Amino acid sequence: MAVRTLTIDSKQVSAEEGTTILGAARDAGISIPTLCHLDGIYDVGACRMCLVELAGSPRLLPACTTMVAEGMDVRTQSDRLRRYRRMILELLFAERNHVCAACVSNGHCELQTMAYSQGMDHVRFAYQSPLLEVDLTHASFGMDHNRCILCTRCVRVCWHIEGAGTKNVSGRGTHARIISDLNQPWGMSETCSACGKCIQACPTGALFRRGMTAGEMERDRTRLEFLVNAREKKQWNV
Amino acid sequence: MDLKDLLALKEKELAARKPIVIRCCTAAGCLSSRGEAVKERLERAVYDAGLGERVEVRGVGCLRLCCQGPLVQVDPDNLLYERVTPEEAGSIVDALNGEKVSVARGNPNDPFFTKQQSIVLANSGVVDPNRIESYVAADGYQALHQALHEMTPKAVVEEMLASGLRGRGGAGYPTGLKWATVQKAAGAKKYVICNADEGDPGAFMDRSVLESDPHSVLEGMALGAYAVGADQGYIYVRAEYPLAIARLQTAINQARRLGVLGSAVFESPFHFNVDLRIGAGAFVCGEETALMASVEGKRGTPRPRPPFPAESGLWNCPTLINNVETFANVPAILRRGGAWFAGIGTERSKGTKVFALAGKIRNTGLIEVPMGTPLRVIVEEMGGGAPDGASIKAVQTGGPSGGCIPAEHLDTPVDYDSLNKLGSIMGSGGMIVMDDSTRMVDVARFFMEFCMDESCGKCIPCRAGTVQIHGLLAKVLAGEATARDLGQLEELCDLVKNTSLCGLGQTAPNPVLSTLRFFRREYEELLLPDPFAVKLAVPEGTVSVEIR
């Protein structure tokens, strides 16, 4: 494999031919923000968070799908890039109903973390507040479209890692939705192998394991009685 | 089939010609106003008058002055009849015997016709699109024979480079260069694709070419396939063009039967098949990478370039993809030479361009003019200006990816670079004329709504940004926006233009940006006073510092 040398943020970096700018930067300890990228599956360049400046190119390029080339001079941080990244995050937060306080992923959500790290502390754009569905038909998993950012990580792991081909995208533009099979309720899907890879791939709380969401825990009062009886009457059987 | 057979077919077709030809437009525009019935009546009238030996009634492609359809033209006297009804059609035949005609006569010497120069549309309105013999009689498929037997693929590419032809889909990439890249690309299997997914509102050039002269596109594709070494071609047509699809299918079948498509074309080792792929109505499928995904049977969404299709396209093979009008130019270029083509047009934009004139203009229809023709000539002389004495306010080119050129810039020559300088683009050829009754903010809102609906949803700036821009434009129109909203509008346009994944998003803000550039007043007149504006008395000698 041929080696290419390039400059990322004024740092000399070498990388194997066929490596992406994102890969080369991460190897060199330079972090570039991403949302749709997930190690282990192919990149689609959709979220535009990883756009970088390339000396001599008028266009911004996605670091996740642009291959390194000899002598490249890449900038991953600039006022302009930071402004664009913040605006993209603002657009996402205004697009659907991202209410962190009531989300299963609160505290460990990539979108939330990204907003913190990019300094997006408020949203200036009009909230669209769309009326969206929550699919709780599957025995083990749930899908909340309010929290989906359409990164298609779930679609990619479903097709290319699990090979089930359950998840897909329907509609276009603002009407685009992640669907199961031919837009059936997830629980009625004939292809879903319930492997749970999509749950692990999701950057937000859109895909989750059931029983973990806020408000889903139910109290079992008979358990109290059992404990008291066990201690005081040594009665272990119910 | 060899050259002798081809020329024999041409001679046979020419020998069968009758002294008088009545040409009836059977393109979609005229058909929609009973053009088919007009043709039937004319045929009946010719039969009834016993003129069958002397008169031919020929269904042809677009006769161009669409607003006056159905059109009928009579040769050799060069008489043009407009708005022909089936009831009156018979009187056109009566007129051949010297009787008075009751049908409105058009003027074939109007600047609308005389200022045109036809290369792409040379056969449009002349040949019968349903008969390959008619195309062969107009020297059709001779360029293909010549290329296969007298030229190397390299020589074909060189001829294209010499012609200076640039892509007619809108972006204007040099066609010869694209062909050379695909030719040099390594790969045992290569493809040729014709992009016929014309979707700009108000544009109908490609539809007319396909309906009027499908064989020129097929011949252009075959020449491209020979040049780059491909053996399979696809034409991606939108389902909204049923007539174009039908005529293309007829043309492909006829070309196969004649042996100009299929295996061993003209008894050479070259073989080439063409199949149709029908689009399901998504505008974004006109973007080349989305189009190829759709041909592969996948969801029609674009992917980042590079790799460009020339390197890795359909099923990851090197692919030559050009627009309908680009391919339709090719046979003429090879027949008459690249140097001839390069002699037409301007320094950096060669040849002619077909435009679909529409909107507030007297003569709506199809025109083909040399590159560099001033907009004023097109709009005022050929188009006849705005109807009812109104004055022209702006001309919109390039559809949802283009911009509005204000009346004071009407002397701009129409070529790729001049239009770019004005913040518009050549585009595929839609030209919408607006008079002073048009509100420019409304125009911007219309095109933004179009882009918002047609965004595929893959990348965030285009999917969510167009929604926000559209919302702000609606707010401006409702009289509820402030100067802050206008600032946000410009900021969002900048974001969507610079960060979107494909051409749809990258050009979507153009109608807003160009109307803001030339008609900013119209936006500002609709704004509310800013409730947060604070007027402070500034002490003299203070240096102003911009705070972000």
C-alpha cells in the first residue's frame, strides 16, 4: 500500500492510500465531528458535520468520504466551519421533537453531546413540531420518530452487518421516515431477526430497548408484602 | 445493413416523396389541442379530393410556436396555419386547389422563426418521428456508419473535443473531456446513459426532442458508446412523458430491426443495446448519481462525488452520462465536423441552445438560437415581448437552480459564463418571462417550495434548510417578517448552498439569492419594523465596531 503525506490543521500526517480524511485525522489525534459516520459500516456523507476546508478547492468536502491525496492541506476548524456545524445542529433540533429531558438517551446521546461540544446553546430557527408516530409494536424494541435524525446508521447495519434488510427509508425530504419492511409496524416485520444492532447503532433515542423509557417502569406492590413475610414469618413461598 | 443499403433506403424514401407535403405537428402540445384529429381530417380531405398521388400528410414533431397550436405547415409554399381545428382542417386541402382558406395563417417569416438556427431541432417538424426511414432520408445514421468504418474511437473523441460542445443539462461540463475520461477509464464493462429526466418547471426542450426526433438521440448515444467502449445504454425518461417513451420505444425497435442498434452494427464488431428506464417522478433523479441509483433499482438518492460516474458509475463501472440535447448534437457534429460546430456561438460557449420560452410572453414555444444571442433578441424580437402592453420585469433561467435576470440586463448574451456572472445559470433551457405584475418574493417562494418538496431528505442542510427558508419567505410574504428574519434568510441560503450534498441543494438558494440581489427592495418593503431596534445617540468621533 502506498503511503500519502498530507497536512491536517498544520500537522504533518501520513496515511495509507484509500484512507479517508476522517480516518487519517483520527489516527493523528485530530477529532472531526460526525453524526452519520459509524465505525464498521460504509459512509454516506449525509450529515455534513464533518465538512472540512481543502486548500485550493472552493467546495467544502465531507471528511468521511473524501480519500487522502498527496500534499493535501486540510483545515478541520475555522469560524466558517464552526458556524455551519452549529447551524446544522440547530436545523436538526428544530426539525423534529428533540426533548432531552424526556428522552431515554438523555446524557448519552450523540446529538446532545455534539450540540454541547459545538457550542450550540440555543435554536434560532422555527420549531417545526411535527406530529410523529412512536412504533411500539415490536416485542423488544421501540422506534420514536420524534428523535430520529435520519442518519441511516440503522439501515446500514441492518442491511450490511446483520443482512436482514428490515430497515429502510420511505418518503422524501421532510417526509422521509425510517420504516420496517414495506412500511409495516415493526412488530409485524417478517425479516427482522430482533438482533438489536440498530438499537446499538442509533446515535439518539430514536431506537431503544423497550422498558427503558421514561414512564415505562411499573411498581409491583405485592413485592413489599413478600419481603415483609419472608423476614417476619420466614415464609419464602408466595 | 451497410452503407449501400442505408443510402438505398434514403433514395427509396426520397423517391416516394410527393410534391406537396402537409406537415402536422404531433408533439404533446399540439396533440393536447386535438392535433391528432386535425391530422386525420387532413388525411381524409386529401383522399376525398383525390389528391393522394400528389399530397402527403405527414405527422411530424414540434413546429415550435406552441402557443398557436395545433400547427400545420404546407410545403413547398411554406404556408403556416395556426390554431387549426379538425372542423376547419379540410379547407387547408381545398386551398391547394385555389379555394379560399378559412384557417388563420401564421407568418413563417416572423423573427420567432427566422432568428433560429437549428442543429438539435433540425429534424424537428420535418421528419416523422415514428418512421426510421424518415430519419434516414435526412442523412440519419450516416455519422454512425462513418465513425464505425472510418474513425477510431479516439478520433471520435477528438472531434468532440474540437467541437467545444458543453453539457446541455445545465452545468456546462465540456462533453469531449467527459468522453475522453470515460474512454481512458479502466474497465471491461462500460455504460452510456442518456439523462431524460427533465424536471425544471416550465422546461420542455428534451421532451420535444424525444418526441420529434428520437433517432438523433439514439445515434448520439451509439456514437458515444463507440467512442468510450460501451455496449449497453439506458435512457432514463420520466414517467410523465408517455408520448416520448412510446416514440423512443418505437425508435429503439426500428433501429434494432434495421441493424443500427444491436449486435454487429453496420457489419462492424461494434454492438450496442439501448433500454428504457422509467423514472417514478422524483426531481432529484435528474442528478446523475441519484439517477444511476434509480437505474440500479435502489432508492434514488445522490451520493458524494468523487468518484465521478466517468470513473465509477452504474454498478461501479465507468459510465458516460449526458443529457438528451447533448446527445442530439453529436450526429451533426460528426457529420459536419467539430470545426464547423466550433464556428457557431461564442468563445467559450459553442453551438446553439434550445430554450423553452414560457411565461408572460406573446410567443411561447420552442426556440434554438446560437450561443451568445442577447436575451433581448430572444425575449423582445422572437418572443414578441409581454402581452397586453405590459413591460418585462425579469427573465428566469435555469429553473429552481437558476436565477432571475432583471430587465436592465436584457442585453446580456446568452452563454454559460455571462449568465453565471449574473448569479443565474444556463440550466437545461427553461426560460420563464415575467412582467411587472409578478412579485419576485413570490417567485422565490415558489421555487423554494419546489426544492423543499423535491429534496430527497438525505443531507440535513437541504432537507431541513429548505423548510426553514421556505418558512421565512412565507413569513416575508405575509408581512410578518423583520430585518432579522431577512438576515437569517441570507445566512440559511449561504449554509444550504455551501454544505448540501448534491446539486439540488447547492443550487436551491439561487432563486432567493438572485432576487435578493436585484430586487432587494421588494423584500424590504414587506418587512415589519424591527421591534428590538434601539436607536442610540452616538457621540461624534466614535469608531463603529461590529459585534458578533
